Amino acid sequence: MPGHRPAAAALVLAVVMAVPATSHAQFGALRRAVERKAGEQVDQRVDDKANLALLQEPTFDGTTVELTDALLDRYIAGLERIKATRAQRRAESDRLMASYEAQRDSAQALADANRADRARFDARNATFDECRTRFEGEREELLEAAMEKIGERLQRRMQANPTGTGGDAAIQRLAQAAQRFSEALATGDSVAVRKAQLDMLAGEGMLTPAEKAKLSRTLAAACGAPTPKPTWMVQQEALEGRAQATRERHRLAGLAAGKPSGADLGLTDVQAAMVDERIQSWRGGMRRDAPLTTRFTRQEYDRLVSRRSAIERAMRG
């Protein structure tokens, strides 16, 4: 009845006024959150439509596989499985990081306690390295001079018997050594270059094994021996090596734990990693200057859009 409307309005007003001010604030915050979420969804739909113009056909091969409905469902299920073990993975990550920090700190403590000894060690070995460099330079000159003499002798031999050198065993051995020398130069392997040089000299009787050993003794006589590492330094380097290995285990564990494995997806680990990388690139936003973010078929893109909420839920927590 019309006469009852003012009474009903008064009743509603009384109920609203009876609600505490904090509740009014909560209702307001909830309303704003809902409105903001609705606005974000509208913006996302606009972006999804605009992104269609950026799509580029991917190349499916042994690494990149099509994001089918079944594969995306397995991916989401894998993310859910990861959520179930998140606390366990965090504990393992914390344990590895604590172990790394303890090993690193122990190595640093050894270095700090032996700074003076390290300075003396470095100074002694710097002197040795300088002497060895001078000696190596002098030996190089001797070897170069010897190589020139070999070339001169071969040239005289070939001039004396131009047709008979093909059956000359000495020339054949030298040619083989020269080939090894050339190959070593091409690869930039300095150790192989030096060995080929010495082989050529030894083959010509100009540098025997005894003479090679003499070169090493000459180095020791001229420069002494390098200073051995003190015990604390060996221990410090071992600790640093273990610390770096632990840090790498921490990094790899984090990578493996943060995404579904090959076993989860029915793929190889390499293929699974690429599936995750493509999906993460899509989540980050498609850009013309980042090709991976745009390499999807229309069917793949539609499947991802339809599963956006499920993927985001599975990645939270």
C-alpha cells in the first residue's frame, strides 16, 4: 500500500544507521575491490583482443611443442602438485641457503685470519711468474732458431735429391709432425703447439728427451719452484668450492621446484622447460620486441586465455 512506503524506507534507514561505522568502511572497501577487479577484467579483455594482431606462428620441433588442451591441463595439475609441497620446498631451499652462507663465511674467516700470509704468498709467486715468463721467452727464441735450422736442412736435402725425398723416412716423419703443428696452431692449443714443436726437433735429433728434461731443470735452477699453497689456503679454496656447489644446487632446486617437470607433462625436461617459459612469457605480456611472447598459434592463445584464472590460482600460494 502506498501509505506503507515511508515506513519501509524509515526501517531500512534505521537498519543502515544501526550498522557500526567500521562495517560501513568494510562494505566500502569490498565495493571498491569488486569495482577494481571488474575494471581489470575489462582491461584484460581489451588487451587479449589487441594481442591477436601480434601473434606469430611458432615452429614446433624437438624443443617447442604445441600447447594442447591436454598439455595445459597437465601443466595446471603440475602447478597444483607443486603448491602441495611448497612448504617442504621452502624448507629445503632455506637449508641449502644456510649451508651456502655458512661455508662462504668459513672461507672468508680463513682468508681474513691469514691476510698477511696471503700477501707473502702472492709476492713470492709473482716473482716466480715473472722469472718463468722471461725463461719461456728465452726458450721460445731457442726453439724458433732450431726450427729455422730444420727448415734449412730439409731444403738442402730436397735440393740434393728432388725425386727421392718421397721415400725419405725422416722427411715423412717431419711432415707428419709439421701437420700436427699446423693443426695445433689452427685450434689455438698452445700446449699442443709446443708438443708438436718439440716432436719436430726431437725427430731431427736436435732435441732429445734428455734435452727436454734439461729444459725443465734449467727452469727450476733459474727460477726455483713455485711456492706451495699453505694448508689454510687449500682449506679455504675447498670451502669456497663447496659453497659454490651448494649455491648451484640451491639455484637448480629452485628452478626445478617452481615449474612442472617433464614427468608431470609427459615430455622431456627440456620440452617441459620450454612449455613453462612460453606460458610465463605470455603471462608477462606480449610485446613486438620480445618474439617469444608472441609466438603462439591462435588456438594456443585461446586455450591460454580460457585458462588464465586456473593458471593464476595454481601459481599462487
